[in-house]
Amino acid sequence: MELLDDDKLAHFVRSIVIETKPDREWLNAKQSANYLGVSVVTFREWRRKYKIPSRTIENVTRWKKSDLDAFWKRRGVEGYL
């Protein structure tokens, strides 16, 4: 098994992140806010307050649609459903 140096590891991680983009399962903050039908400011407040699951790789944070759906069903924010 070959060990990867930092550059090869970073390239590998980026390729995995890029591979997830075509299905649009992973969303950035603006896309996540639009998906939930709220402003980016509200989404950022909710992510802190309700600890919405996210993934961060190399300072790039994304939210999975299925996690957002689960949050929506679990929290059922009054006035938004």
C-alpha cells in the first residue's frame, strides 16, 4: 500500500468532492437555504441553533439534501411547513 503525500491526498479528497456535485446531493449554504425556502441568514442561524449535519473538507462546507430533509421533518419549524 502506497502512502500519499499531502498534495496527492488533497487531490484525492478534491476529486471525491467534485464527484458528488453532478447529482446535486451536496449543497452549499445558499443552495441549502433555497432548498429549505429560507434566507441564507436564517439558514446560518438554524445551522448553529439546530446543529444541522454538514461535511467540511478543506474549509468547504456542504449539506446533504437527505440531512436537510431529515432536519425539516424532525424540527417542523412552525410557520414554514
